Amino acid sequence: IIDRFRIDFKTWKPQEFDLHRVGSKPITALLQLNRAYTLTSLEEYQLALNELDMAADIAPQSVEIYKIRGRIYDALKNYPEAFINYRVASSMYPADPDLRGKLALAYEKVGDYKGAIEQFEKAARAAPANEKYIYGLARCHALNGEIEKAREFLHKAIMMEPNSSEEL
């Protein structure tokens, strides 16, 4: 059964979506987003990006498109593109601390530490119990040459979660 339904990603192409048939009806791109998410998990990034392009044609207002694109570009170490997509997603859902945290990391990875600090501060205000944002503030203040502020945030983060070895 597995051999019968096996997919070869080198030759596989998803079925095209007929936008003309749908017209201007408000619909979601759930199939394309689910495939993109699965393909991303399988590290088939180009195929996932193709699905996301189709999803953007179908429902450009879907925040998931930009979240998954950000994740893909982050994995590909294309940080400017990751930044663009996380910025769009954050503008759609500004109160989401997870998106703010991802945007902050994108700012950090493109070398804009002041932008990263601003986003980490917003994320920390929205989710004060999440120590990762405080560790992020410590790291970005250090990278920005603000050692005393970095120490202050590092101390606070360690008090919140001393066993966060990844962040330390």
C-alpha cells in the first residue's frame, strides 16, 4: 500500500486551483496551507513555497501564509525574507506575542538590534511569563553594546527560568 501511494517529490506537482471558477467568493486556502505546512515539516521548502504562492492567490489575507513563509526562509537562513514575512504576519496580528518574538528574532538576524529590542519588549509585555523574550532582550542589548542592560535582563531571565540551557 505504501509503494502504491508513494509520492516522489522530485516530480510531484499539486493540482492547479481554478481561480476563475471561484471568482470573487471569499474562500480559504486550507488545502494549500496544510500541504505547505506538511512539506515544510518534510523540509521540501521549494514545494512548500509553491503551495504558499498558490494560497496567496486564493486568500492573500491569511496570516498563515506569512508565518509559514517566515519559518521556511528562517530555515533557509534567508533572514531578510524571513523578516519581511514575519513583519507582515505581525502587522496582521499585532497582539500575538509569538509572532512578535519571531519578528524580534528576524530583526536580530538581520543585525537590527534596536528593532529586535523593541519587538522583544512588546512580546514580553504581552506574555510576561515567557522567559525567552527576556533572554532575547539580554542578548540583543549585549549585541548592541549595552552590557549593563544585558546583565539586568539576563539576571531577570535566570530568575524566571534558571534551567533554560538553550537560551543561556
